[in-house]
Amino acid sequence: MLPPSVRLWRQATNMEPMGTQRIWILPDFLASQIAAGEVIQRPESVVKELVENSLDAGATQIAVSVRGAGKQLVHVVDNGCGMSREDLALCIRRHATSKLRSAEDLHRITTLGFRGEALAAIAAVAHLEIRTRAAEEDTGWRLLSEPDAQPRIEPWAMEPGTQVFVRNLFFNVPARRKFLRSDLSEFRLISDLMVRFALAAPHVRLTFSDERTVIFDLPAGTLLERLERLFGEEFARALIPVEAAEGGVALSGFIGHPQQARPSRAQQFLFLNGRWIQHKGIAHAVFAAYEQLLEPGTFPPFVLRLELDPERVDVNVHPQKYEVKFEDERFIYGVVHTAVARALHSHNVAPALEWGLAQAPLEQQPDPHSGQVLVNRLTGEIVLPERFHRRAAPVGVRPVVAPAPPVVHPAQQPELAELLPSPRCWQLHRRYILWETPQGVRIVDQHVAHERVLYERILRLFERGEPFPQRLLLPLTLQLDPAAFATLEELRAELERLGFELRLLPPNHVELQAVPAEFPAGKEEQLLCELLESYREYEQHIPGGVRERVAAALACRMAVKSGEELSELQIRSLLQQLLECRLPYVCPHGRPVFVELPLEELDRRFERR
Ligand code: ADP
Ligand code: MG
């Protein structure tokens, strides 16, 4: 049965389908009502669209009040640019927008809205009233609209700015109304949204109230002041600032101290050019930087703001614009990851390193459970020599603290090294690193050292078991020899656990679709082939299981080679990463990483004694 309005409309327009014709064009109001469903799903969507419009209008003060969890009324008042009578008449039409003119504009969107859909969608499913006055005009105007009827416009005396009233949402769409949740839960959605706006625009005074109380009234201020008002002084005090600018990407905001980590992601906020977004990749970059600082199953709070050229991101993926696509996701992942790791380091969440350490950093300590354990004195890490299982720290031993840098060539992240106290160190014959200690000199093989670092990192990725596959722009298809293909079949499950995504195309092809996000870009193909080769070779030499061998093979292939020139920063970064290892003394093959040359030995050779 057709709704009465459709029947009336058909009769009025003589468009009753005739004879064999079964297709016809939907009347405007019906098309609008269907389209409205995409933009306006619940009272929260109304609040979102209206506040975004106020922000786009350049408002410095916005007040939001709701009644009946927004089902009865959503009321938004702003002191933004307002509208002329002509614009007011247009703004509730579909595809009416002042924010987008040409196809090119679509690639450089700087406003929160641009589709010109929201007011039209609201007008299709509610009673809408807009009062507005443009700053440069003497008088304002009021528009009254009801679905299915001509809107009325009349002069209205008011201050510059805009006030929107949305009443009786979905009064004409019972099916939608039935879908709404209880008032409590609809209201909670609106509150969450308002908190996100408060964090997205701390420079705007923002007031939020319902029929009973003022929920918040936040003066314009800094992000930190906002956080303090919303989450309390104590919470704000423990936060760690993050700041980075690289390759046209600016990152700022705050991350939580590991002790502030929560069992949910509710306190993770990410904004891109002022828009709240959800992005698994970036959340993962933050999470991965904390790594072993976090209790399993907990997530650090963060409020991070990314700013980048709008041409480098596509926000037009989803009508609500919460999901975005970055042109260069891996680069942004790297910027965020490094910035967070660096912030943690510089706030001493990581341990201070004692560079001139005299003896082995490994020390025997009593353990109430197993008698004796080995503890890395630099990192507090407990080392069980036979395997690399992590254990809870017994009382009296410092907990695991060092956030290890990502699995990258040290050359790719010299920033961490800048923060370290500088030991005196030199590269020798592009192969060894020479490093002054109070007792003499220590010599490190650069390849072997880096191998050790990467090996432990990869084992940790296995342990963490939360892979983050990074899709390749174009899948790579490789041809393998039969033995390599068989090896790949065998290793597949483990590789997927690391974040590789593979499609086997028997008899001898494989399509590489994604690699672990932590891995350096560009050499994926080579890495996989070499991994398969080394793995087979290691089957005989490396003790342990599949994982140890995969880790050893990958580490060997990814590590800096003998003969590569390293800068001082890279050297220092490598040394630091090495000292954070659980077993810094041997490479995965059992070769020594260091050679120690005590001063006494030198003195003896020079016959000083
Ligand atoms: P969009 O925001 O995508 O342009 P909307 O339907 O939300 O589409 O709004 C249509 C137009 O109405 C906007 O482009 C803007 O010009 C105008 N408008 C809406 N709300 C306001 C406001 N609060 N202040 C000034 N102009 C507004
Ligand atoms: Mg809008």
C-alpha cells in the first residue's frame, strides 16, 4: 500500500504508471526522505550536522541544547557568519552548499561539510526552523519548514549568527523512529559527540545542555585546558605532549602515560584537519610505539591532531565522513609512530641508559618463584636464557619499561638517537662500531648488532599476535621455485601472524597483498624471497621453532650490511636499541655481538706496566 502522500502526488501529476510501464521517477520529497536516511540516522546525526555547520560558519561560540534526547528538539545557536535571505531560502534544498563549487574543490576540502545534504535531509524528516542574520545585514530572517510543504520565510529581529531548531525528528518516518534506542542511550551518543567537538575545537566556547541541566560550558582555551575541564586536572597532568612536523604532515596533541591506559579505546581521539576520524592504522601506530609498556588488553588514551594538505586525503569515502583514506598511509604511520615513541622517551617513560656500563647488563637476581632469574639491568627485562618468554616482574625488580623502536633500518629513525646521552663512538672500515667505555673500548659488528635488535623485535611481534597488515598499493605476484613454494605453504600461518597477507597460486606463484606495517617499504618482494631462502638454510643451524627461524631469517635480511656507511646518529640509535635487547651479547646464530678491549690490555701491550 502506497502512503497517501504518494498516491495524492501521483494523481496530481498524472504520473500513475500506465500499461506496461513499471519504472518511474520518484517524487522529490520521497527521494529526499530516502536520501535523508543516509545522513540523518538519529538525533546524534542532527547535532553533528548542525554543529559542523556552525564551525564552518566560523562561530566562536556555539550552544547546543536537546530535549527528549534530541528526539523532541535539537537547538543549536551560533555567532557565525549567518545567511542572507537568498541563502536561507536555498540552504534546505538538496545539494545546496556554499562550500564546494567545482570538481577540483572536491580534492581540497577544508570545511567539515561540503555535500549540501544535511539541512535538506533534516527538512525531509522533521520540523525545521532556522533563524539567521548575516553580520553585515541590519535584519535577520526566519525560515519555517515542514516536509511536504512550501517553506515560509519572514523577517526576524536578532543578533548576527544562526539558530537552528529541529523538532519532532522522524515524526513522518515511523520505521526510523522505531529504530531509535532508549533516551538514555541516544543521549549518551550525543554526549560522546559533544566531547569530540569540544576536543576538536578548543578555541570555540561550547555549551551543552539538556532540559534539566547544563552538562558543560567550556570557555575558549587550549587543548590542554579542555582536557583538564573534561577529564579532570589529575588526568591532564599525567599527559605527555606530542609534537611533530615532517613532509607536510603536522602532528600535535597529547598521549597518556602508560599508567593511564584503559581497557577500552574510549579515550582515544584522532582529528584530521579539525575533523574527528576513526583510523585503525594511526591508532595502531600509537599503540605499537608503547608496545611492552602496556598491560595486555589495555589502550593508552590520546588526543592527536593531524594536519595535512587536504589534497593528500580523501574524506569523501563515507557520508558521515568518519572514515578517510590517506594517499600515503605508510608515511603517516611512520610520522605518528616515531613522534609517539620519541615523546615517551623524552618524558623518561623509558629508562635512562647508562652508557658506560662496566659489566654485563645481565645480572642474576633472586626470584620468589623460580629461585634465580637473569635481569637486564638496563631495561628491567627478565631474561630466561633458553627462550624469550616474558614474565611478570617479581617484586623489587623494575617493570619492563623500554618502548623499543620499530623494526626499521636505523637510518630511518635517527630522531630517537638525538635524545640520548652521547657515548663516544666511531665507525671502523664501514663494518665495526668502536665505542668508548670507562674500562676501555668495546667493538660491535654493525650487521650482527642490528640483526640481534631486529630478531628480538620480530619475536615480539609474534608474541603480541596483533598483526597490522599494510596493504600494498598493487599486489605483487612472485614466481617461486618448488622448494620455496613449499616452504611458503609451511610458513604461511606464521607469516600471517606477523601481518603478511598472501594468496598462494599453485603451482608456483604467490600474490603478496600486505606486509607488516612495521616493515620498511619498497623491498617487500626481495624480503620475502630472501626470507624463504634463509629459512631453509637456517633449518639446520638455528635452534628453536618456526618463529625463531623466521625471525632470524628476516632479521638477517633486513639488517644493515657490512660496508654500509652509518652516520653518528645512526650509530647511536643502533647502540641504544642493542642495549635494550634482552640478550644483547649474541646474534641469533650464536655469534658474539661485542668484543671487549680493556684499557689494561692496551696498557699491557704498550708495556706501561
Ligand atoms: P553543507 O554543510 O554540506 O554545505 P548543509 O545542508 O549542512 O550543507 O548546509 C547548506 C548550506 O547552508 C551551507 O553550505 C551554508 O552555506 C549554509 N549554512 C548552514 N548552516 C549554517 C550556519 N549555522 N551558519 C551559516 N550558514 C549556514
Ligand atoms: Mg553541513
